[in-house]
Amino acid sequence: MSLSVPTSMLRSFYRTVSVSKSSGVIAGRAGLALSRTASSTRVFPSLSQIPHLRLLNETTRTFTTSPRRTTEPDPVTPAFVFPADELLKALELTAKTTLPPIPPSEDKEAFWRAYLLSNQIILYLGARPPAEAEAFSSVLQAGTVAPDSPVARGRASLEKVSKMIIEAMSYLPQDSKLRAEHPDVIEVYERFAFTVESYGNRERKEEEFDLDAWSRFYVGLRTEVVQFAVMIGKVVEKWE
């Protein structure tokens, strides 16, 4: 079963949307556990359960796995939730994937890839029962955990996928028409990239995990990756 993942949601916690078109699976080309296929009518899960985030608008992306669907969606419970181990598995799979280079003539593919990757992060953070989401976010941000724990693995994968977004956008030439046509996307991307690169360039303490640095990074990441996904999603969804 496939779950259509919303990149954002402000006015409602769930919504039934009819999608009339599909453009096939991109997973084989981009190497992601996501596709560009959308079915007809679905009730989408809420991402407003990401603590402290209120997202704008709504677009969709397909993630293939086996979700548990709630029987009666309401403003608190998302229509779909995923087991924590499946969310981690999907994030780690993406983080370990070596994506092929984007050809110089395929500027749109840089946008698509960055969008799909940002959705993978949002899925990991958001497709959880509301009762678990707040506690999960707190532990993910500031919990002291073993290096091989699921939380530590999730942190490492979040950093890696964030860097993959930057790598995808790096294929976009400085003179690309997309930069001129969508300066708002580039602006929010640059804020996101600054957060990721600042964390990556931090002074490292040998083998010790810098929890304070991670916490600052996470606070910025969970806000900026959503803002980026919202802005770039408004562009790429029009291309289908």
C-alpha cells in the first residue's frame, strides 16, 4: 500500500484530495524510496503533529510501505501512521543510497530530487501518532542515547539526507532559469543550506557526540526543511 505524503498542512490536520494524474515511479531513476504516482481519492496523514510546526498549504508525494490506517480521521489523529522502525528503515535506506549525477540539461531534476528528499525527512518526523510525536521530538532533539540506538541512527540519517538535498541543489547552475524564476525557493533553500553546513562545519570533539550542537541544528532543521519543501513543492507539482 502506498501513502501519499503531504509536505505541508496549516488549515486542517487531514484532508481528502482527488488527484487525477500520475507520472510513474521515479524511484528507479532517482534511487529514492518515493514515487511520483498518486492515486485517486485518499485521506492524507497530518504533519501538524511535528511539535511546534504549523505548515502551509498541501501537496502530495507517494511513499511505499505498509501503513496503519486509523478508522475515523479527526483533527488530532492522522489518517495514516507508520511504525517507528519502518520510518527509521526508510530514512536509513535513503541515506545509504548513492544517487546518480544529474545531467547538466536537467535543471528540473535538481528541484525534484531535493523535494523528494525533503519529503523523506518530513515523513520520518511527522508520520507518527500524536501521543508519541512530542516525546519522540524531545528525545530526538536533546536525549542522551547510545551511539547505536535508533535515535542516534535517526540523527545520523537526518544529517546525511539533509546533505543529499544540498548535493542535489548543487547541480543547479548559477545561471539556471529556475533560479531567476523562483527566487523565493532559492531564498528558503539558502537558509536551509546554511543551517546544514554550519552543523557540518562545527568544531568536532573527537568521538564525543556534541548534543548541544545537534539540538541547535535540529531546531533549525525541522522548521527550514518544511519551509523549503512547501516552497519548492509549489513549483514541482505544477510540472506533473
